[in-house]
Amino acid sequence: MKSILGIGNALTDVLAVLPDDSLLERFHLPKGSMQHVDKETGDKIMEALKPMGVQYVAGGSAANTITGTAIFGMPSGFIGKIGDDEVGHLFRSDQEQYGIRSTLLKGKHASGRCMVFITAPNAERTFADYMGAALELVPEDLKPEYFAGYDYFHIEGYLVQNQALIRRAVEMAKDAGCMISIDMASYNVVESNDAFLHDIVENYVDIIFANETEAKAFTKKEPLEALRDMAALCKIAVVKIGKAGSMVRSGNEEYMIKPWPAATIDATGAGDTYAAGFLYAHSLGMPLKVCGEVGSIIAAKVVEVIGSKIDIPRWRTAKMEIRELIASNII
């Protein structure tokens, strides 16, 4: 089976259900917002959370995708940076649990974490991100041997702000013969790195994943025209349009992929998981439409749970549905 390597921010989600809004008010975190915090504030929040009981879940966009490909059975690797602390050890052990071959370098700062506060009455989520050691990954950390033997290389868009790192990574991946994919990750990252992203996509990227806001930021066009513009720059373009499904295009081949039925409660990780399903199906040589449908099936499972990790029963169901889909498309 073909193998995949990912690179991204090594972050651990710290999930806490709050009895009221007092902690949010104490740390000036507007309800429903995403705020970046410094180490001092992050440490204070963690101390305040401990008596409440928290759930630790390894996250980060590319890491979520690579976890998905590993569960599908693809030999999977990941490059990131963590601190020498409990959160970093948890991230490492989570990757080991799924059989991911990790290159987790040690940074000087504490490990990155995304503190997620779930509050009543509608399970609204508020985020406080401390990036820590994840931001210390630099071009000089990368070595050609990290890329050797992999068939795919997947990049999370959040890293694009470190342009020198991404350029070195794609150069090494291309030299290693990898098919390169990128998930745009955030429209504001796309807007602030527009020229660089266009250069990377045109010269290195084979598969591009974007949601409709990211696609619009990249092309200045609405989803369908954005899809076609992006597909003209690389081999495969994917535009995810939320509850409406997704669109995929390669050359003159284009499909609208319907969303798979789901009882949605939390969209966290849906895009990351979609990419895992798409890349897995692609690695099996499946037709473009089937790749999109496999992505849709597995994304439908993650939106039924809180957080970015699918439970075992849903994984079993997804694998069964995907096997049936693939079997029906084998001639």
C-alpha cells in the first residue's frame, strides 16, 4: 500500500466542559471566539481547568489527516515539534497508538495546545490557542531522509506563514518523488500569503483542498469557478461547500459530491478527515468521483462526535460503507 507523510503544527486539544461563563470572563475570552494566548496566560488557564477535569486529544490539521490515513491502513508519518512536557508526551503516545511513524523534534517552549471550552446551553465552543513549540519548526530541521520512501506528502495551510519552511519541505518532497497535497486551512492565511501560495501550487502541489471561503480568497471567485481555476494550476482540486457537499475536478473531469447523511453536532476536523479519506482512496487508484465520496463518508462520521476523533463504532461503519463503495467501482 502507498504511504503518506504529513507536516504540521503538533497541537493537543484540551477539551473542558464549563459550568458557566466565569472562566471565559476571567481570561477575557469572548464566547464563541478563537484567541491566541501567550505562555503565561496559557499556563494560568491550564491551572484553572485542572480541578474541572479535562480531556486531552491530539490534534492539529495535518496530524488529524495523518491519523485518518493510518487508521485506513496506509503507512503514515508525521513531522512536527513538541516541548519536553506532559502535553508533548501525550501527543507522541497518541501518534504511536495509531502506528504513525513520527518525527517529533524537541522545541524550547512548551508543547502547543488548543484549549477548547464547551459551554451551555448549546455546547458553544470557545478556543484559546497557545502554539508554543509547534511554531519553532524551521527549514534547518528538515532532512531529505525524512521524506524518503513516501508516496504522498500532505501539508496543512497553517504552516504557510512560515514560507521558508514550506518551500524547503516541498522541494525535498518533490526530490523524493512524492505527490504533494495541501489543505488551505484558513482564508486569512490564504489572503496574507497569496503570491507565495500561488507559486507553491503552480510549481509543486498536485492536490489542493479548500473550503469555499479559502477557494474564494485564493481565486477571488465563487466556488465552481474557483474549483476550475485551481484545477488549471494542479492535477486535482477539491472545494468543500459544507452541508452542500464538495466539488472535485481534474483536467476536464468534474463532479459534485453529495454529503453523506450525518447527525451533525460538531464540524471540528471534518475537512481534515475528508482529506484522509480522499487521499486513501486516491492511493488505491480509485476514480476521482469515488475519492470524493470516500472523503464524504468519513467526514460524515467525525461531525457526529465532539472533537476531531471518530469513535470505534463509527470507524467500523465507515470502513464497511467505503469497502462497499470501492467494491462497486472495481471493474
